[in-house]
Amino acid sequence: MGAMTMDCVWPQQDIIRLLGLLQAKSLAPLVTASAALRRNLQEPLEALRRDEANPGQGALEALEHAEALRDLEALSAEVGKALEPQMGLSASLQELQTLEETLCTEMRYVYGPDWEVKPGRLVSRKGTWLKKTPRFSWELSEAPGNGNAKLYLPQGVAVPVLQIGKVVDPEVLKIHEWVSQHARVWMKPGILRTVEARIGTWFVYMPHFEEKGLTIVPSVDTWLKRSCQLSGELQPFELIYVPKGFPLQLAARPAPVEEEWEKLRHQHVHMHRKVVLASPPSTMKQDNYDILVGQGDLQLGKF
């Protein structure tokens, strides 16, 4: 069997995250292994050595900017090809639109300890948020009218990402002491649109409810849940306590659980149903939990 060669051991667009995982002494042997590896890793190695020698002097940030500049140059070359005269104006515009859709990304903040980093994706360790700012999640709104400042993701969801980076803006780092625990992630807009479409989606354990058209009424004290996980496994912000007899108005009839990450959580998932509320719930806080006290014009004590 012939010798196998490898020109690149890590995606070039993800090289910043590699540097965050290694020390210069760990990366140095790779640089001497082959000419191809030397071309790929020499500049990152030098930046890592400068950062270790003088932390906080911006060596890694400068490398990140250089990588971004190379990406822009590559994009410019592609645009140049797209605008070749023989293609015609219509074809050029179509090519530009395709390039824009392909290369467009959006950035969000995630709280690092809530996620497991895998090649090309993040997997949520627990219920958590994608945020437009690293502010505390309870300071942000997920209501559609507020620009989706945060988007909920349950435990066990794999989110494809294109790039991951540290928070380096000095002004952003001043927001609070935990900002440094956050990471910036870039992803395709379509992924965010998919998550946004789930706003207002809840799960209920259907044996606890009686269905009356577009209204479900609990026969016992129970929960609205953001995930089909057992209520005892969920964090307080993933639950709303629903008192016995309080009618919930729905936008559509309860639907079977279809999300792959939900269907295998436990043996009782098939007895759950996915519901979308006709109007946002009104709650009050007690012992860290949200208690349902109203929905729309209906308030506790008026039914």
C-alpha cells in the first residue's frame, strides 16, 4: 500500500479554534512534517507563539483579521468570474445572488459551558440560548416583535456552524464578568429561521389534559414544557406551571412529537403533544418557577 499524504489536517477557515485548543509546542512538530503543513500552519504557529509570549497584545486577533481578509479576496475572485462579459447581465446577477446566499452568515453568542464543540457543529448539553448579545439571558426577550434577541434550543440539538471565535471586543467584554465564557458562532441564516419558527412551541403530557377543540384543560396541576424531557430534568426557565382547570387556548390542535431529538428522550414521549399557544402566556415568578396566571384576556380566577 502506498504512503498516504495529507495536505491539511484542519479546515483553514477554522484555524482560530485550533489555536485555542493547542499550545505552540504542540503545534510545532506538525509544521516540520511536510511542506504542505508548513504552508498551512507556519503563520498560525508564529501568531500563537507571539500570543503566548505577550498575552493580550492582539496576535491572535490579527491572525483572525488576516484570515478574514483572505476570505474576502477569495470572494472577490469568485465575483470577478461571475461578472465575466460573456455570461451576460442576467446570468451575472443570478450568479451574484447565488454567491450571496451561499456566503451569507449570521453571528450569535453562546454560553460556552452549555455546548459541546464538535467538528462543524455545536451540540447543546442542556437547554440554552442563541443570543444576539452576551447579556444575561433573563435580560433578553425571545418575542418575535423584539427582534428575537434570544432563541431557545433544548438539550441534545446539533447546530451546524461555520466558524467559532472568542469574544475579543473590549467594550463587549465589559458587559459583565461572564462574557469571557461566551463564544461567537457564525451560521447560515436558514438555521436561525428554522429555530425562530419554533418560538411559542411547547410540549404537554396529554393524559393530564382534556381536549375541547382548540382548548385544552388540565385535569391536574401540570406543566407546559419547552422540551419532552421529564419535568424533573428541566431547568426552571424551561417550564411553566399550569394550575388544574386553567384552559389553554391553542393556535392549532395538539400535534404528535416529530422532532428527532425529542422522540428518543424516554419511553413516554409518545404520550406528549406539541402545542402552539394562541396568545402568549402571562406568568408570575415563585421560587424561581413561572406560574401561569393568564393568557390573552383570560386571567386566573375568571374561568
